[in-house]
Amino acid sequence: MLSFVINIFRFAKAILKGIRKDDEFKFLCFFLMFLLIGSTFFYSQTEHWSVIDSLYFSVMTMATVGYGDFVPTTDLGKMFTIIYTFLSIGTFVAFTAKIVRLILDDGKHKRFFGKDKQND
């Protein structure tokens, strides 16, 4: 349980650092939120799903989980999902890679400066 809390803390710290200091990360966050909000609205209007069901389907599609419990039934919904899938998976992978890079860079920074302080 403790390791889970530590990892959540590191994840939140990396997100805050990225939002404050990294323009690419800010764009990825904005585009990810834009995709999620847009797709949630689209599915709730077109497929007549609840907002929670629409968001759930959007996140599961973005993360390539695809449980299959929700499936677009309209032709417009299917066409939108094809386009949404290509955009969202790429964005999600880039966002995840950026967070990992921020966490790893933070760890390298601490190790580098930690050793310098011990040598002084």
C-alpha cells in the first residue's frame, strides 16, 4: 500500500512539474482533455449514452483496453470512433511517455545532485 501511495505522489509531482515547466506536456494535457471532453459529448449525444458511460468508453478506447461492454451502434458513431482511436491512442502514448520521462529525469537529477552534496 505504501508503494502505491509513493507512486501516486511521484505521478502527481511529475504532472505538476510538466504543467509548470514543459510546453510540450501542456499541449499534450490540453489535447488529451480536448479529446476526452469532445468524445464524451459526442457519444452522449449520438449514441445516447450517459455522460459517465461515454467518458468510460472514451478512456477505455484511448487506453486500448476495449472491454466491449459498450459499442457504437450508429454509422456516425462508428466513423467517429475510427478517427478518435487513431488520434487518442497516439496522444495517450505520447502523454504516458512524457510522464515517464519527467519521472526518470527527476530521479537522475536527485541522484546527480545528491552525490555532489556528499562529495563537498
